[in-house]
Amino acid sequence: MSRKSEPYDHFLWNLSKIFKLRFWFLASKLNARLLSQIYLLCASFFSIMTLGIAIQFCSINLIFPSLGPTIFMQFYAPSSPMSSPQNTVCGHLIGCIIGVLTFFLIKILGLLPGSTSFENILMLGLAVGLCGLVMAATDLLHPPAASTTLLIGFGYLGSIENVLVFMATVLFITYQSWFFHRLSGIKYPLWSPFEKVAGPIIHTKLGKLDLNKKKEQLSIEEMAQRLAARQRLDH
């Protein structure tokens, strides 16, 4: 732990030591892969149970389908930039905005939200594509947000109030994840990811493309390999 850590970090760290919940300590006693799977199981269970308990007090639905993959990402790959609070919250916000716009555009055009007409499917396809484009362009990648766009655009939430409740729930489960990770001694950012999201690597028939590079520079060997591959494809 760094000397510059916040007071709550020291409190959670000492609390985890008392109950022997530190991930590193448990990994020295158990198989690390098995421990990771048990942690995913328990933390996901408690996340959903917490929402279920909250529902009993506020009588408002707080469990939404697209939260499932978000919870999975946050506990399976907490160090991934896509699982960070910034990407999670902003990604779902992008999904909400595009979903709401799609929902109202469908209604303005006189279409029935939730139907599987060709016009609706066309609108939803464009919405998911636009959601992916905006997330990729802004480096706010969080894959479950694409399902949020579908959820809202298809009319499952039904009102702006439910969309606001959804975003509040995203904030809640994100910082509940932050609490679990800090309690377990797992580094998890308060907001921004520790590193930027790297661009994907795409394997093509003519070679490998690293989209993280602004301009691809090929070695002589790579050029020769692609030329040879192109000749094989032409035949």
C-alpha cells in the first residue's frame, strides 16, 4: 500500500487483514485461478442480492439485464480499462442517450416500440452501430452498454424515470464493486482506468493488424509474408 493512499484505503486494508479477506493472502493458500472464480461467484451473488434487498425498501425495479455483463466484467477483469468506473458509467450513459433517442424517433415516425417490424429492426441496428462507434471514438469502451441501447430502444424501460433509475443503479453497483475490490486488496480505480484501452488486434488472411497503432509500420519480413499470402489467395 502506498503512503499516499486515502484513509479509507487503510481502513479497508486493515479490515480485510482482520478477517483474512486479502486476495493475495488467499491466493497463497488456494489455487489462484480457483480463487478468482470463487471471488467472481460470491461477489456477483452479493451484488445482485444487494439490489434485491434495496428493491424491497424502495419498491422500484433495480435489476436490469445489461447489468449482468457489467457485474461479470468488474469482478472477472477488474484491471481491464473497460471495467473501470469511467468506462462503465460513461459507456452506459452513451447507451442510454442513444437508446432514448432511438425510442422517441421510433414513436415520432409512428412505429410501435417493441415490435419486430423491418423499420424497427433497422432503427435498432443503426442505434447499436452508433453506440459502438461513439464508444470506440471516445475510448469509453464498455461492451454491455450496447445491450443498454437495445434495452431502451426496444422500449423495455418505457420512461425517462426508469432510465434515470437505471443510471443510478449503474453507479451503485460500480462503487459497490470498488468497495469489494478494495476490501480484497485488489487495485481498482476510483474513476479513470490505470491505463488506456488498447486497440484490438485483428488477424486477416494477409497478416495481423494492430489498431492501437496510428500508422502501421511493416518490416521487410511482414511485407514478404503478405505478398506471399496474397499470391496464394489469388491462385
